[in-house]
Amino acid sequence: MLLIPMAWYILFQYGPMYGLQIAFRDFNPARGITGSEWVGFENFDRFFSSYYFGRLLWNTVSISIYSLLFAFPIPILLALLINEMKGERYKKLLQNVTYMPHFISVVVIVGMLQLFLNPQAGFVNFALKEVGIEPVAFLEKAEWFKTVFIGSNIWQNMGWQSIIYIAALAGVNPQLYEAAKIDGAGRWQRIRHVSLPGIFPIIVILLILDIGHFMNVGFEKILLMQNSLNKDASDVIQTFVYQNGILQGDFSYSAAIGLFNSVINFALLVLINRYARKKAETSLW
């Protein structure tokens, strides 16, 4: 049973690591990997000293931080809300309504954003006009990009991400809730002292996994939403790698940038896992 997944990981995850050495070479496809000139850290120095480095790093880090602050807690709150609802019909309705956006493709989501946020015909700006606010070109303004990106991510993924929390809440011993009621605990106190401690290990594990890909911020969606007017806020490391590696064929430079990105992710994963094991007694390993 393990043979197929092990073969997949070896062929498609570990095997390609051989090619990481092009980050330290002036790669020429005609000469091959080993035949290309070894240049050491020249590609890394070129990236760190480039005009775009500060902007790329800030955009990538800020989007990730905002996602952790706003997008990560929402599925937890949604799961707690669903768990506290009494009527099964309303509970299932809310679950279905929040699950469905997850199955919409990224291309369709961006198309919907372009329609809904259109300055002339979008219903969001139509509603703003009705209350006396001038239309806003949300997708053309750099200051609105991160808000639209993270907000649409929350809408699309909160229902799907809440599933694991709902499953964890279902495993909490009902007698704990009964004991809390007998002791006079209100609903908020039961959530605080029974529900949240019951799912705390799951929250820690998922937080570790999220921080483990801290520098990966959703390449496809950002690329689809990106334009020349919002590029100051939407240009991230992954889109820069795509533009230089795929479109311009600068493979060594883009490999160096991608390796830098992955090393940061790995370091953050190790650090947060160690911290969680020490402070919360819960970790991946």
C-alpha cells in the first residue's frame, strides 16, 4: 500500500532536488546541469541587491501575516458557531453555504471579483453609490489589493477549513458540557473552557502547517488578479519566479529565488514546531 505514494514522493518530490544546484550555476540547457559554470552565490547576491527585493519580500510577508491574523481564526469561529447552533436544518444549511465556494475554481473566483467590483457595473459599487459613496476601482488600486485578496480567500475557504474543527468538536466529551452547565457556566464560558481546550491541539497543528508554507501566498490567484496598476502590492516572490523563470527563461536566477523562499519556510516550520512542542506540548514531531 505504501509503494505507490513512496514512489510518487521519490520521483516528484525528492528526485527533482538534484536540479537545485542550478541555483549555484549559470545554467545553460545546451550544456546541462553539470556542464554549466559554477557561480556560487552570485544569483542570490543578484536577488538580494535587486531593486525589487524589498517590495517582493514585504508583499509576501505582509500577505502571509494578514492571512494568519484574519483568515486563520475565521474557520475556528465558524466551527464554534455551527457547533452551538441548535437546529440541525439551519446547521446543515450554514455548512453547505460556506462549503460550496471552496469548489469554485480560482479562475471563476477572480472573474466574479472583476464583475462584482467593477467601478461602473459591479453591485458592490452600485451599493456604495446608493449610500452616497463614490465608486472605488478595487482591483486597480494597490492599497485595496491585499484586502480583496485575503477577504475573497476567507469567503472561499472558511467553510472547507472549518470541517476539521467541527470534527474535533464532535469528539469533545458531552459530559464536560453537562458538568459545565451544572456548575452554572454560560454559553461563552462553555466555549472558552470546554470547546476551545478540546480543539486546541488541532489548532496548534494547523497553525504549524500554515506557518510551514508562510512564504507561499497563492501564486495562481495573485497572478490572475495582478495588473500594472496594483503591482506595487501584488508582486510577490512566487510571481517574480514565474516571470523570470518561465517567461524570461532565467532558470538559475529563479531557482535561487525559489530556494531562498523554501529555506525560509523550512526554518519557520522547524522553529514553530519546536516552540509549540515546548509551550503547548503539541507538535508535528
